[in-house]
Amino acid sequence: NPLLSLLQKWALLALSACSSLSCLCCLLGLLVAIGLTLGNQGQVLLAPCSIANSALAPVSRECPFDPTRVYVSAPWAGE
């Protein structure tokens, strides 16, 4: 059926355009995040971790991560 084939082509074009637009938005967001991080030398990332609670910083809610820890994602790392 030629009508179904034409409809499939338009649907594929529309989905492709939406996917491309979504990818472009994600890329722009990533570039903005990298630019802001490099612009302030990453100080905003460490701002919630105060010196007063440095012993509790990695486990407290004020510090989102432990900046002194080395994170390894290799499968053999747990052995």
C-alpha cells in the first residue's frame, strides 16, 4: 500500500527530527554545564562541603560526594 509506505516515511522523518532535536538540547546542556564548571574552577561543586564538618562531609547530606575518594568502575575492583 503506497499510502502506508508514505506514512511510515513521514513518521520516521518526524521521529528522527525529534531525536536530533533532543540530542542537540542534551549537547547544549552538557556544554553549558562544562562551561560553568570550568568558569568557576569547580568551586560551586565543593561549596556545600564546609571545613567545619570535613570529617563528616563524605557521608553528610551537605556534601554530595567525597572529593578525596578515587572511584573505580572496573569489574575486578570489588575483589
